[in-house]
Amino acid sequence: MRHFIGRNSIICGFFSFLLFGGCFASIWFGESFWLNLTVIIGIFGLVTGAIICRNSGDPNLPSWRVNPFLFSLVMSGFYFLAKYTSLFFHEWSHSTVAYMLGILKGPLDINYGHGWTFAGISEFDDWSVYPDLIAQGRGIDVAMISIAGPMMNVLLAVISLALLTRERVRSSLLLFSLLFWVALHNVAQVWAYIPQRSVMYQGGDFFFFDWALNISPWVVTVPGTLLIIVGFAMVFVYVFPTLIADLRPPLPGLVGLFVLGWFTTFIYYGLTPLIFTLESLTSPRIWFGVLDIALGIVMAWLFVRELKKRHAGNPWLKPLEEK
């Protein structure tokens, strides 16, 4: 039985890697037949595994918690639901304010990009709209439109984190899991702007916000960075270890969840936007990449330390023969 469970975990991890690896690669490098096939194989493998192993595990627990394939499918579903909710609400906030100010024809009238990754999605071409508005003396309008997207992410992060402090919400592990991914994606999406693209870079929401109001980018960057670090501490030191302790996944599931959360935050949202907009390796903005990785290491250390505390008080990562 031990070999069976170990084998299932390895197979589940392989198909999960195909799913997320194909998704990230498609977002970074563009969709292709082979990358789409990789994602499809990953989904197919997880679904097939969930069906084959549907009767395995502890009958006293919900099947999605004891079936590794179903567990991965549930977490993947919540992950992408939270990711695209964060993305669409960000862009729709821009477009809704622009509509209210008479600039767009409808609140959802945006460029939805192309493909299933929605590559290139945006409210409109910033450089074709904002400079003309600023020249017309409508700097306040530009500031309101440009800041609307990030502020929606801040609002979603605050709401989800506030809900996650309530025992009633955390008593439902499905709702707990969903709100965790909502909080992580929205805090991390603001991190993709501050400080990576809020100073020494001409483009992005905060650049146009600062330009429209004629203020120093550091006025937003310094307090914004500090607040995001507080948000990361909430996610990685308070919420994430609590979720892991309540879910009690086997070690492969624990590692998989942490790697996905950490990679999403500090590589996908943190390092990637910087790499794709970095002019050269001599640019001083490269130090934001150092900050990103350093902060990621600190958050990983704090996460492990907090998890060890919870494990010491309520040990649940026991050898299989002791269960």
C-alpha cells in the first residue's frame, strides 16, 4: 500500500507539472500545438487518475482530500479561477472608470487578447490614449483610470484576507482554499507593478498615474512596497501554513502546493515582468530582481518555520505505517 500511494503521488505530480508547465510556457512564449498538447495531457492524466483512484483513501474524509489526482484538480481549478478573476477584474476596473469618464463605449469594452491565455489583454493601448488626455488637461482622469486596476487587486486581496481571518470561513476547506488563491494572486499582481515597473520604467499603470499627477514615482513605490510585504507576510506566514495544517496533504502535496504558490508569486508575478521589460543587465532595475528573490527566500523560511511550529503542536506528517 505504501508503494501504491507513493506511485500515485509521483504520477499525479508528473501530470500536474505538465499542466502548469504548459500553462506558464504558453503565457511566456505564446501558445503552440505542443504546449497546448502538454496542457491537455496534464488535464487528461489528472482526470483519469481521479476516476481510477476514486475509491481509494480514508472513507471518512471527502474524496478530493484523499485522492491525489482529484486534490490536484480541485487546487488547479481554484488556482486558475482566482488567477483569471484577478486578471479580468483588473482590466474591467480600468475600462469601467474609462467608460464613466466617456472614453470607452462600454464598461467591458476591452482588448481581450488572443487564445486561451488571453495574451495581450488590456483595457486599451495606453500610449495611444493617456498622452492625449494629459495634453488636454485631463490628468486626473488618467490617474483615476490607471490606478483603478491595481486598486481592484488591492481591494480583492484585502477582502479575501479579511474573510480568511474568520473561523467560519476557514471551516470550509474548499472556500478556504479558493480564498487563499484569490489573496495570493491579487497581492502578487500588485507586486508585478511595485516596485518592478513603478520606477525607472516608462510604462504600466503606476507610470501613467505618476505622470498624470506630476508626482515622484517613489511617493507610491516606497509605501506600496512596504504594504505588499505586509500582504506577503499575511499570505505566507499566517494563511498558507494554516491552510496546509488544515488540509493535511501528504508530503508531495505539501511540497507541490508550496512550490506553486512561491513560484507564482516570486517568479511569475515578480521576476518575469522585470525580465521582459529590463533594458539591459546594467540597468539599476535589476536590483528589484535581487529584492524579489531575497524576499522570496525570507518568505519561504518564515513559511517553513511557521509550519514546523504547527507540526510540533499537532503532528500530522507521520510515516504511513503509523497512520
